[in-house]
Amino acid sequence: MNTSRRNFLKTGAVLGSGLLISFTIPGAKKAAAAGAASMLGPQSGAAFAPNAYLHITADNQILIYLAHAEMGQGIWTTLSMLIAEELDVDVNKMVVQHGDAWKPYNHTLFGIQITGGSSTTYSEFDRYRKAGATARVLLVEAAAKKFGVSPSECKTENGVVTAGGKTATYGELATEAGTLTAPADVPLRDAKDWKYIGKGVKRLDTPAKINGTAKFGMDVQFPGMLTAVVLHAPVFGAKVKSVDASKTKAIPGVKQVVEIPSGVAVLADNYWVAKKGRAALKVDWDLGPGAQVDSKAMLAEYKKLAQTPGAPASKAGNVDTGMSRAAKTVEAEYSFPYLAHAPMEPLNVTIELKNGQCQIWCGTQMPGMDQVAAAKVLGLQPEQVRVNTTFLGGGFGRRATPASDFVIEAAQIIKASGKPLVKMVWAREDDVKGGFYRPAFVHNVKVGLDANGMPIAWKHNIVGQSIMEGTLFAAMIKDGIDAASVEGVADSPYVEAVPDRLVTLHSPKNAVPVLWWRSVGHTHTGMVMETVIDELAHAAGKDPLAYRQELLKEHPRHLAALNLAAEKAGWGKPVAAGRFRGIAVHESFQSYVAHVVEISLNSDGTIKVHKVVSAIDCGLAVNPDGVKAQIESGINFGVSGALLGEISLENGRVQQGNFNDYVVSRMFDTPAEIEVHIVNSTGKMGGVGEPGVPPVAPAIANAYFVATGKRLRDLPFNKTILHA
């Protein structure tokens, strides 16, 4: 099927006895368009860059191929809704599959194939609807020919074209429709006629995930497949000096031991034998400079750096002059630890190499980059490598690694072993200790207030590793500023309104690999901004909600989310005895989210979150049920990171290894009540997978201040409280 689909796109021919619709990328990067055009042939023209498409078979199957990966965020359903809306079919009757790793599937904005940045729905909104609409126009034209009527006399409903008393299913019309020339442009349905968009639709992937037929990377099995586990270096950057594998090779079922750049791999008949064999290895390591990394020493170094200005990220006026005019100043220092992504499905890759062709099965957010990386290791061309994207058992950014570390590791294993079929599996401990964490950060903030308590000077120094440095995204670093380190501060509406301001960044380097973590820089900047604003409100003697409303009066979408959450939470009304309330609002990924939380204190002083009332302005909510689910998910993810999450290093060694010591929220940690309200908005569409996370920590911290009169500035909160 893969070959047929590609041949169709190259030649414009009919696929079998059906109709395949390819569609263009409005606003795509020229390089992506040119690359796709070269694959399609000279007749396509550089402006025609097919990406995702749908296929209607003669037996009336409607197949949707996605350029994005389903990892629990719901795009399996949302993107199908967009096509179903314009194609006029029952969305529940569609068959959805992940597309291949292939240049025509490149992201419309980023120019590479990626699922990330909470961008899938808004980036595909027009493209997928046009695909459905184009197919419907061609099917109607085919029906008109079949019925001997004009297209204007034909109507469509639920996959059937009718004219008078004549009817034909889309499948019956697909072959004829496939011979017709697609129009250059097609009209899209008016919003008043939408059947799915803006309405709640149950997730299409739920049945398969309930009955066990959904295939995740860990589910991939083939006869004769060997399983590999890797003994990784105890510190980042260490190298193997020598290996004694004699005891490992004596274990029944162990087939081979091979050395690869990231460590030593044991290949065996199954996972448990491979794991047992790994435990029997004796390896002498050259630890290198990574052994010097220590979290406590790093924090002390960061705090010293934070006392000094770095590269300017936002600057206006003269901050020192502004401070000298202030009637009052507020100063605060914040620290954030490394955080692991800890998806429920640890990393794994199944790889087959035979006859000069490679196939890979894994859950990945960047299949195109992984395809290229594997090809390079194996000495193949990218088109000789096929990446089969499975369902992802959680990603949160870890499966969107520019370094393609886990895919490269699998390719190195199969190359070194000479075996034809290998499944590489990371244990939970490998995953938690394996690096690519949310970077550790320190913020040092000083704000000057006028006599009315309004900010007139803002000095803000940020210290933390760059995510982009050393990757193909390094070109995004401008004048020493990695935007992912300062987003949410440098562009904050609070900061931009201050006449005298200076936001600076230090980006120290060390051996610990770092990566975006769900909501990227906003994970720490949202916490800092919304707790500082809360502190300023109290310094000014004003209600935290009213203070924000005054500062955000020129920002209607912030206010819409803020006001709705406050209204639904009953802000200003008493809470139950022993409960305390906090509020926060933050914009990220083009969406605006406000949370009002209610907490209590446990007997040891730690925090229990009971209730979160949330509001989001994401523009048009294509699938409101999906939006609410993602905000609920983000809240629980945020609670986990705020109260519990921490990766620490001592002598270069990660101290955590599994859920017993890298603690994530259990059921009893999560809020018993979560309400999500969607702002009725006509604003620009934003993402929903990540924006629910940033306001969680500050809302909790602000509630803790109400409870105790103490400010929480070091995460995770419960550890800070217990060690106070």
C-alpha cells in the first residue's frame, strides 16, 4: 500500500480502484515545498507540496492518513473531524492511520515532520477541511455524470450522493472521481452548517485502547525477533574502557553482546533474559567531565550568575533609573530542578534491516528526523528507511528529540550485531536516568512600584541551559538568546508595559542533555511571573484578581480567561474552613488559560490540591470535549511537577530511577474536582496540549501564601516545605 500511495502522488494516477486526494500546504516553507516537488516530479511544480491525504476505496472505506502522531492529545479524532465535516461522512465510520516519515508530511509552519508545540489543530485546520471539500466536489461531479444530471442537482449526506431518486455511495463513485481533475480551490462550509466542528465528539481511538487492539511501540512483536537492552554510562558523556561479558554470555537465551557509542547492548531471546544479562556485565568506564556535575553546586553557581546581567532578551528605558524612582521594591529568587518526562510507555524501537532496506516501528514525534538519523548510521539513503509510527504511550516532548537518541541507539545495535530484527527496550530506570530533561533554572527578579503600587521598573535575570544549543534549531538562538528560555517573561504583557525594564539570560553548559518538556520555557516563566504579580498585588494592598485586571486591561483574551475562571470559582466568596484559594493566568502556544485552585495543608504542612476551576481562550474549540480533556491533563501534569517532580545529580549520577523516587501524581494527589470552561472566542486559534500546565504551579503557590503568609519560590513545593 505504501508503494501505491507514493506512486499515486508521483504520477497523479488513480490508486487502485479508489480516489486519493492530495492537498497543498498554504504558507509552507519554500524549502519544504521544493523538496516535496522534487519527489513528485517536474510536472507538479514547486508550489504543489502534498502532505496528508485521504483515500476512499471502492468498498466504501474512508482512510485518513495523519502527518502527526497521536500520543493521547486527541488529534486522531480532531483531524478526522475536519475532513468529515467537509466530506460529509460519519466521522465514526472513518479509518485513521499514521502517515509515513516523508517530506510531503512536513509541518505547515515548522518545515519538518513534527508533532509538537501544541500546533496540530490550528496548523491543519484549513488544510484538512480543504482535503475533505475537494473530495466531495469530485465525488459530486462523478455522481452527476453517472446520474446524467448537473452537479448542482446533487446532494451529499453521510457518504452518499443523491439526485432525485438516484443514489450512490462514495465507494461506488470513487473510481470515476479519481479520473477527474481537482479544482484549484473549493468552497468550505459555513460555520452555521457545521455538524462536528465546535461540537463534542467521542475519541475515535478509545475503543482500540480499551479492547487492546491499539498498537504501541511496546506491542510490536515479530517471530524470530531478538530483544536488546543497553547498559548506559553511569554519568553523561562517559565512555566504555573495557567490558567483561563472560557471565552474561553464559546465561541461557543471551545471543550476543555488542559495544555501541552509548554503552553496551545485550541481545537475547526476550526482555527478561536480556535484562538479566545486562546485570551480569562488568564494565570499566572513562567517566569524563560529566562526573563533576552536582545539583547543589550547580544551583549555587546559577544563583551567583543570576545576580549579574546576562545577554539582554528584553530592554527598554533605563532600569536603574526606574528603580531609583520607585516608592517600593519587591525582590525574589526562584529555583527549578531538572524534570524528566516520564511517559508511561518507556522508550523502545523495533528495527529490521535486510536487503538494503530498513523498517522502524516506534512511537515518535519526529519521524522524518529519525528516518534521516537512522539512515546515516546504517549507511543508507533516507528513502531506504521506513518509519512506522505507532501510538505513543505519552511523549510530553521526550519523543521529539532532535538528537534522535533512542532511534540512533537502535540503529547502532542492529548494525553492530548484524542481526536482521531487533527490538530495543528501555526499562523505566533507563528512561528516568536517560537524560534530555527540562533544564534546571534560576530566576532573580526585582520590581519597582510607584506610589499606587503599579510596576514602573523591572529587572529580571534568568539562568539555565539552552535547549536549542547544539541542535539543528541552534539557528533560532539570536544574540545569545534562546527564546525557549525566556518565553513568558521577555514577551509578558506585564513586563512589556513597564517603561524601564531589562530581562537578561545566562545559558551555562554542562554534560546533562536537556529538551523541551510539556509547555517548554513556560514551565518556569509562568510560575515566576504569576507569583511575582501576586506578590506585587499584596505589596500594593490590592486584591490579586483586581490587580491583574488592572494590569491586563489592554489584553482582552487574558481578561476573558481570567474573568471566566474567577466567576465560575466564586472568587471573593468564602471557601470552606481549612481551604485556601489562589489564582493565575498565562498565555502560551497562542492560548490563554486561567486557573483558580483550592488547597489545604496536610498535617506535615505539605499541600493538598482539592479543586481547580479553569478557563481557556483557544479561539475556536474544534472539539470541546478534547479541549477540556487536555486542560484536565495539563492540570494533573502541572500538579505533579509543582509538588513532586525533581531530577537531582550527585557526582554526575542521576539520583532517581523509577516512580518510587521520581514521584509523579497518584490518584490521591490529583484534584478531586476539576472544572474546565471554554471562552466563547473569535480570536486566533491556539493550542491546548500544553497551555494548561504553566498556571498550575503559581496558582498553588499563591494559595499557599494565603494559607501561611509564606512565599514558595523553590520547586518542588512539598520538598521545600518539608525542608524549611
